[in-house]
Amino acid sequence: MSTLEIKDLHASVSTDDGPKPILRGVDLTVKAGETHAIMGPNGSGKSTLAYAIAGHPKYEITSGQVLLDGEDVLGMTVDERARAGLFLAMQYPVEVPGVSMANFLRSAATAIRGEAPKLRTWVKEVKGAMSDLGISEEFADRSVNEGFSGGEKKRHEVLQLALLNPKIAILDETDSGLDVDALRVVSEGVNRYRSPENGILLITHYTRILQHITPDFVHVFAGGRVVESGGPELADDLEKNGYERFVREAAAAS
Amino acid sequence: MTTPEVAGLAPELAGAKEGQGEKPVLSAGERFTSYDVEAFEVPGGREENWRFTPLKRLRGLHDGSAALDGRAPVTVTAAEGVTVETVGRDDARIGEGGTPADRVAAQAWSAFTEATVVTFDGTPAPLTITIEGPGAGATAAGHLQLRTTPFAEATVVLEHRGSGVLADNLEVVLADSSRLTVVVTEEWADDAVHVTAQHLSVGRDATLKVVSVSLGGDLVRVSPTVTYRAPGGDVELVGLGYADAGQHLEQRLLVDHAVPHCKSNVLYKNALQGRAGTTDAHTVWIGDVLIQAAAENTETFEFNRNLVLTEHARADSVPNLEIETGEIVSAGHASATGRFDDEQLFYLQSRGIPQDQARRLVVRAFFGEILQRIPTHGPGGLPDLRERLEAAIEAELAVTGV
């Protein structure tokens, strides 16, 4: 049973004017079997949290801890974090021209599983997972994310989630830019991944994905930290009243 | 400028004629050629034809100061369907492939003492020819001609290895209805300089495929010129180059469509990987395609892609398409230079793929498209070569520490 612990995490982004603090003391624990939704206004630092945990070089951790099953995540390289069981479904998946999706998926699965998957079962596995997400087979031969629509990119992020089966998945605005059908398909993919062994940190601006993926916990993120936590009912409150109260409070606090 | 602008005028061919000055010529078809080195002025480095080439590193090939007294041995073994001859300068066949179009090619032509002529007849087994550099500090001029008889079908690998400086001309003369695949590898030692002109002459209904692989050497400049002697010719030129820190790899192509119903397809890919504190890794690709007025029903496409893996690298790419008739099937050209950037690296790593593997994945995929053009099966198949070149590319990656 896995646990991701984020303890008093502070992080800065490097800008032309020097480092700019974004995360200001994030505390959060995600256990296997739990789905946590992080909701917050634009610019509150939600995506920074996701990228900081994944190890994006643009963000510098200034203090705090991130532990996966007690192991220090921040001391690991980006690929080590992934192999340790962390996964980040990105808001803007990166295009990698020249590398086919098939080649990429197999390389990733080989790295994560520690050995190359057996070819016959692998092909079946990939085809099945693609079909579950309504991805046509021709995508296997296309370059990673190159020329994909927003919805196609998100489907492929969830495809990777399905194939790599991480301990803890961080989904960064996986719902953004999706039409209703795509949102349903992608949500179903996430729900298939949900299990007592897996934890999810779902980052979103809107509540509509929570109609499809019911969270166990909802956290409001503002001013670079979690300002309020509750159950699914907190999302309803946000739906009704918006983020304004939290934005004001965060502004007053900083 | 008083010279009228012509659509598609090849800028680097400006001044190719008349002493290679800066006066533009109107067309790639008007490019000056001569067997005589003295007919060309010594380039100063500002000419379009030479402006990308670091003349200081040419070891005197361009200004007459190279002694050219070394020997670059050609190793080839005759086999069934393959005739190997060593001939003098006066052999009637020499020059059938084409005429030098720059001073170094003319220098080599003026200096060589004997040429190797390899003739393919029928359907011989794949042949390997090795050209060894003259050795560190030495300079040499060479001449090789590959020719086919009508209806011949052959595959030949031309490997360049060793140290030293070599200027040479390669003539490839395809008889009517013959098919030839040539794989040219530049696998030189770090010190080597190779400036080579390839004269590719294609007969009626003949098919030529050239796969160029540039890996080694300090400076390697390859200038292929394709001419069609009669209709029905089909030419595919593909190439890859991997430029490390300090390396200069240059490819200058001219495909001259002067007769109807011919095809050409050009695809070159270069990867560059430099290092701080040394000369930039540099690739240059010049692709000129000329469709002359008589060349109706031409079908042509050319594409250059460059992958810049690191800082301290520079890729120059100049595709030119010059069309003098509208009665063609298709004509296209494209060039794209992309960077392997931190975001791509982060994305691949975030899926568990270690940094070195991520870089290899990208380079391997990038070059795969070229290497897969090397036939591995069938009568002209080269099962081991592709594997060997893949290994050589891996070794390059390892040397540069990625």
C-alpha cells in the first residue's frame, strides 16, 4: 500500500527576474485507494505542484519534503521518480517528433517494469488499452503527440497511465480542452485505473470532471498551498460560490 | 542588384561561374565546370559555393598548396559479375560521369595518376570497396568509377576509413535499364579531411539509389551531382550525418533534370552534438533541384531534416527548387531544423526512460528512416551493414557522453 506525503513544500520557478516563489508550504498525503481532487483558481500553483513532484527542471524546491512510501522523492532524477511509481499526466503533453508512439510506449514500459514486455502479450495489451480509450490503431505509428489534437493528447496520457500502472498518478488538468464525449472516455480510463493499490491526485480548475470521477477528498489550492480540505461536498460549494473567498484570503495572508 | 531575380534561383550557386566570384548566375544549370584546376580561381571563402566551408581546415586542397603525393589505397576484390581495373588518366571512360564543378574536385581530377574502374554485369553479389586515407599528415587525390552494363542489378558498399586528407571524384555511370544501390560510408578517423565530388550519370530507365552515411572525420564535404542521359531515370538520394563537437559535415547536391520522365527523391537527415569550449558541430546541406524546360513529367521531392541535440551546434540548410517548365508531375522541397529540448527530455524521463536512453531513442528514431533504406534482404541485401552502422551511431553517442 503506497503513500505519497508532501510536507511543507516550497518551490520557486526560475524567471528572467530571478526565482519567483510559487509553492508556499504544501501539506498533503495521498494514500493508495484514495482519490484527491485539488481545485483552485488559475495561477494558484496547482500545476507547479504537479511539476515539482515530477521533477521538472524549471522548478526549484526551496524547502520541504516529498516522500513516496518513505523514500525521498526529491533526491531522485525525473526518471527515477517515474520508476519509483509516480506518474504525471500532463496538461500539455510534449511532442517528440520522430519517435513513434509504439516505440515510446514500449521503451517506457520496459523502463518502468524493469524488463521488456513479451512482444506478443504486449501488442495485445496496447491494442486493448487503445481500444478502451477509442484511440485508432494508426496512432501507434505516429510520432509521440505530434500533430495530435488536445483531446488525442489527453487520451494518450491516460493510455500511458493504463499501461504503466503507477502507484500514484497525478493528473494535471486532464479535463481541460475536452469535449463531453472525450471527457467521458478519459474519465472512464481514469476510473479503470482506480484501485485499492493506486492513489490519484486530480488537479482541476472545474468541477465537471468530478461528475465522472468522484473524489474521496477535495482540497482548495490558493496562494501556493492547500487552504481548505473536505469531502466531495466541498466541490459543490466551489461550484456554487467560486474561488473568490479563497483568493481573497490567500491574498490577505501573503 | 542589376541581375533580374529568378524564382527559385539557387543563392549558393551565385557566382559559381567565372572565377566563382560574387556575380550571380541565372541558373544552377549554368554552373561552371572544368577538368582543369587552373580554370577555377582560388576560393577566398566568401563565394556562395564555399561560404559554409572552413577553408583553413581544407589542408590546402583549395589553393594548390596540398602536395597530393600520398596514396589512398582502394581495396576491392573482383568477383563473379564484377570487373575491377586500374587504368590511367587517358582511359576513354574517365569523365563519362561528369565534370568537376569546384576547384577541389578539379584539383583532384588534375592530380590523380591512376583510377579504379569497377564494372557490374548481370546480378553480382553485394560488393564492398574500401578506400583508406593516406595517413595522418599526408594528402592524396583519388578517382573511382562505378559502372553498370545494361540490365545489371547490383549493390555496392563504399567505405572510407583511416587518417589524412583525400580529395577525389567518384563517377557512377548507369547503363540503360540497370539498377544500382550504392552505400557510401564516411567512417574516418578524427583528423581526416575528405572532399569528394560524386558524378552520378543515369541512363534510360535506370534506377540509382545512394545512401550516404557521414560519421567520422574532421571535415567531410560531399557534392553529388545527378544527371539523366535519357528519359525514365529514377534516383533516390538519402543520407545521414552525425556531427560531433568540432566536426564539419557538408552535403551539396545538384539534381539536374534535363530530360523528361525522370524521378528524383532526396532525403537527408543530420544530427548535431556540440560541446562547450571547442568549435561548433556544424552540418551544411545544400539541395539544388533544377527542372529544365525540356524535363516534362518530372517527379521530384527533396527534404532535409536536422536535429540539434545540444548547444554549440549549427545546422545550415538551403533547399532550392528551380522550375523552368510547368509540365511536371510534382515538385516539392522542404527543410526543417528542430532541437531536442529539455521539455522532450523531461517528458520521456517522466515515463521512466533514463536520460541517456531518451536521447538515444530520439537519435535512433531520427536516423531509422535513413538506415531502413539500406536493403537487408534479397539478392542485394546487406544484412550486417545496417546493424554495424547502428552500432557506429551508438558508439558516437557514447563517445560524446550522452
